[in-house]
Amino acid sequence: MKKYFFTIIFIFTFSSNAFCFSNFIENTDYFVEFHEKSSEMAAILHIKFVSVAPEAEGAEKIVKEQLKKYGNILTANKKNVTTLKKGVKYKNIIGSAWYVNDADPENLTKINFKKDLGAYVWLGKTNTIVSFPNYMSFLKKEKEKKNLKNKNIRNQQQINIESVTNA
């Protein structure tokens, strides 16, 4: 009878612990560090897990939730758009997850969500969350659009100069 009772208690304890570890609590199981150096640079969001190293899916979910939260804060405060002489600059947030080792708190371990994927990015221009490789592709496309626009402006100026000199 005692073995039966202890087995039930063990199963109940194990299942309740498994349930509790699947739901991480901010400021208890992890904390958020948000760094915004300048209006022209992307902001950095670090999720640091302290008590338990999460599975990749759990960390990914929390990073995406926090990116959305901080992105909405930037949008509400109208800090996601900066007007510069060169044009409009949108604020992006790069988010990643880290595990803080209790034995050596200075030595952080990066949590990769998938193979070769360690960060997600909230895009201020589209208010969406993309993976870091997709963010790099997005930046390349934006740079190509800007270069093409500048080239078209220079061509138009050249045409205007030629028409004035020929007149």
C-alpha cells in the first residue's frame, strides 16, 4: 500500500513540475534587457533565463512575445520612425535568448532556436517579426532600392542639366 501511495505522489509531483516548467514567468525564470543606443541603430533585446535552460521552442516563443511587446511600445511612443535628412529611418529590434549559468554568471550560453538561427528581429517598417537571415535579406533589398532611387535622381538631374545647356 505504501509503494502504491508513493508512486502516485511521485507521478503527481513529476507531472506538476513538468507543467510548471513549461510556463516561464518573467522576473522569476527569466528577465528582459532592452538596450537602445541611438535612434539610428537597431535596439537590442536580450532574454536571459536564470533558473532553467528552456527548450528552443519555449525560448523562441518568449523572444517573439517580448519583441512584439517592445515593438508595440516603440510604435505607441512613435519612436519606431525617425526622419533624417536622407529620408525616413525605421527602428528595428534584434532579440535573442541566453542562459545564465549559476556557477559562472558572466559566462552566458546562447540559445539557438534552430540550426543557424539565434535571433529574431522586429521590423519597424512592417511591424512584423522575421528571422535574422531574413532581416539581412530585407536590409539588402532596402539598400538596393535606395541605390536605385539615388541613381534615378542623378539621371534626372543629368537630363535637366543637359536640357538647360542645350537650350
